[in-house]
Amino acid sequence: MSSKKLLVTGGAGFIGSHFLRRFLKTHADWQVVNFDQLTYAGNPVNLEDLKKNPRYRFTKGDVCDFEALKSAAEGAQALIHFAAETHVDRSIDDDLNFLRTNITGTRTVLEVVRRLGISRYLHVSTDEVYGSLPEGFADESYPLKPNSPYAASKASGDLFVRAYQKTFHTPAIIVRSSNNFGPHQYPEKVIPLFITNLLEKKKVPLYGKGENRRDWIYVEDNCEAIEWVFERGEVGEIYNIGGGNEMSNRELTLKILHHFKLGEEWIELVTDRLGHDFRYGLDSSKVRSLGFRPRHSFEDALTKTIDWYRDHPEWWQPLRKDKFTLKGT
């Protein structure tokens, strides 16, 4: 029997499922409970290979349900909170789920950590809480200036983490990652959206002129960084996790088209997103001081991602019925 227990919220989602798989491989003395409500982006198929692992257990539940979460967390030494609503377009369309999950849900998780005396809590956030940076890079002390309902809900969650850490001495650590990509990402996000469009012989919808800039990190590298912070990070601290792959959305689009041996005629410019942040940029020197370095080049990771979607149409084709998989970025 494993001697230690980790509860992960949102482990059936994109980043959470990759993290769970990695953690179970690298921490043979831990058992893991995955607490997930299985909303539209939480897919049990993502963890099909873990069903027979005796150290893995799935519990369906809502992070806003205190009693259910508390029951699942009984006996845990650590908790990592991935569960979140994450898509900016959805938050613009209707922000109530974002307020509920990202703020009330985070407060519920923090209260469970406090009531049970859990000794380590890692909160997964985003670079979007810093807002748009015209130049330079945000370190962990940079002011929070969220510009979308999504980013505002995540920033609010971060502030609750800080408040609990200061008031109740909750043993909390925050990580803020740049844009993730890789296999199993719901095709509302730009890279899987564009890949699946092209696999279906459809043009890719690019917001505005495609000049907005993002930093990209392969999901496996992000999960390794989160693991490094879980193991080596200092309670009360924040760690930015960037991939060092900044480019404009147009540059990204051309790289994807190049993999398909297609030209710019496959780009369809569409009306820009409301309040579209121009640029995100993270100073990741703090997490690198722990020893973390990304293992994958952007080109290699993009090739792996495209190959995965090409080889797994049964995973993504049913999801293409969602109206948000047809929007631009």
C-alpha cells in the first residue's frame, strides 16, 4: 500500500491528465485520487490507461461541493488544483461558470485544505492574470491586470490563495503557466482547432491580423515544471512557467500550415475577439533556478501534437459539434 496520498482536481482535463500520468510514473510511493466533474473538457478517455493502476482512483465530483471534496481528500498529504474553466471566448459569452468554478471552487478547495490540515497545496494558474504586456516580461511580483472575465476569475482565485496563506498559514504555492499545447487538448484552443480544421480540409480562422503574441510550452514540459515546483518549491511563493517560444498568432499559423505543406490561402481572417490581449510574456527565471529546463523544442512538440491528432480522429471528431471549436483565435 502506498504511504502517501495526493488529491488532484480536474485530472481528466488536458493538463491534469498529462500530470497524473507523469506523477504516477515518477512517484511510486504515492497513490492519487482524481476528483473531476467531467464537464465538457474533462474526458475519462484521457486516462483510460490508468484504470487498472492500483494506485489510481477516480471520484466524480464538483469542486464547489465541500462535503464531496472533503470526503475524497481524507488522508491526503497534498492537493493540486487544476480544475478550472479556461476558455476566454466562453468567458466572454457567459462568465457565470467561470465565477463559480474559478473563484468559489478555489475557495472550497482552500477550505478543504485548511480543515483537513493538508500539508502541501499547489494552485495552477495562468500567465493571463498579468494582462497584456507591450514589451518585457512579468516576474512573479508583477501587478495583476486581468483583461478578460476568464483572467479576472483566475486572478481572483490567486488572491484567495494568497489570503488563505496569509490568514490561515495555508501551505500554498502558485504556478502560472504560459499557453500549453499537446495531445488531448480540447479543440476549442488554437493549435488543436487549426490542426483538426486542416485534417478536415477546412481553412483556419485567424483573429484580426494575427499579430497578437503568445509564449508556448509543450504540455509535458509544463507538467514536469509543475512537478519540480511540487517537490522543490517554497510555500508561499509563486512560480512562472514559460516555454520560451514567443511568436505571433500568424507565425504560429504559418508553422502549422508548413507541417501540412499548405500555404497562406488556407488562412481566413475573422473579426477579432473582444478585449483581445496583445501579448503575454513570462520571466521564468525563478522556476529555472530550481533546475527546470524544457526538454522539447517547439518544432518537435508541434510535430508530435499534429501526429497525435492525425492518428486519433475518434477522440476529437465527436467534439467538433461544439460551437466554440469553430471560432478563431
